[in-house]
Amino acid sequence: DVKVTQSSRYLVKRTGEKVFLECVQDMDHENMFWYRQDPGLGLRLIYFSYDVKMKEKGDIPEGYSVSREKKERFSLILESASTNQTSMYLCASSLNGLAGADTQYFGPGTRLTVL
Amino acid sequence: QQQVKQSPQSLIVQKGGISIINCAYENTAFDYFPWYQQFPGKGPALLIAIRPDVSEKKEGRFTISFNKSAKQFSLHIMDSQPGDSATYFCAASIRWDSNYQLIWGAGTKLIIKP
């Protein structure tokens, strides 16, 4: 069974703080993704990575950065948290898109509140 | 052109009824259409998926109907049960460089009344 774990289920931070969200997958997947989920807006892609040290911007990268130093770990960084970054953050991984679209496996999410 | 439009935003169905969620797209380059199911406190999980060369796919009580000419696809849940209460997302896959990306619908919160 594929397992995607996220470092925290709930997080409360103050405006201006630097925030790290960690994601680890245990199935040797090539691709990893960070989404944010807001009511009525669905899943919006922040960043994704298709290889170690590779990263690509998604639809809403502003205010975020990512790091992928090891294949199994993908970190999302909020350089200076703002209240409009209060959201549910979901990490996902998938095997390899080369042969066609494949299933994305999600972690349980981190609910971040920025005060 | 990259959007996937999902409706309704929320849906209440009596136990035993049929739940229907619709999605529409514009980009004919989309080549794979999955549905994901998300329970409260969990991440989304793949429920069922279809490719555009077939018009229907059925897995148990869940069926995807696909209309290529209308660029629409829908999820039907037959004999809906309280355990089906969840948020459902449709998505469409498009090739990006040597990988694929999913473009997501906004989600439908489904409540099955006992």
C-alpha cells in the first residue's frame, strides 16, 4: 500500500513566520505534488516535482517555495506566512507519468491557520 | 481552456437514490478522466477513471458516463448509501512535457440522507 505522510495534521502560525510543511512517500514515486484545498475552489496546484532537485511551478506558486533533496521527501515552504495562506495543504505522489496519466496518492492533509 | 467545470457544488440524496455529478471541459487534449473521493479528514483517493475511447465505465455502484462530442462526463452512484457521503472531485489529465498533470474540478459535497 502506498503511504504518503505529512508532518502535521494541524498547524497554527503567526503572520510573518516561516513555515515548513513536510511530505514523505514510501513507494519510490517519481512525481510529487503540493496542492491547497479551499471550499468551492477545489484543488489548486502550488508546485510539483518530477525528480530529485527538480521543481515546477503550478497554478498558484506565489508566496511558496519547495525543496526536494531526496526522492521520498518534498517540502513546502511559506517564506513569510500571511493570513490568506490559511488553508488545507495536501501532498500527493504518483509513480511516473511517462506511460500515461497515473494515480495520485494523497496524504491526509495539513490544516494551516495563520493568525 | 484548462478548466474543468463541476456541478453541483453540493448535493443531498435520499438513501437508495441515484447521485449524479457532472463535469465539463473544453480542451480536447485531455486524455484521461478520473474521479476522486474524499472523506472528512482524509486526502482524496481514486474512485474510478475513464479514457475518452469508451462511453461508459462501471465499477460496482459507480458509473462514469462520457460524452466526447459534448465534452462532458458524469459520475452516477446507484443505490446511494450514507457511507457514500463525501466530497467528489472530477479531474482531467493533460500531458505536460514528459509528464502528466491533473486539472481538477471544484468538488461536490455529497450528503446521503438515511
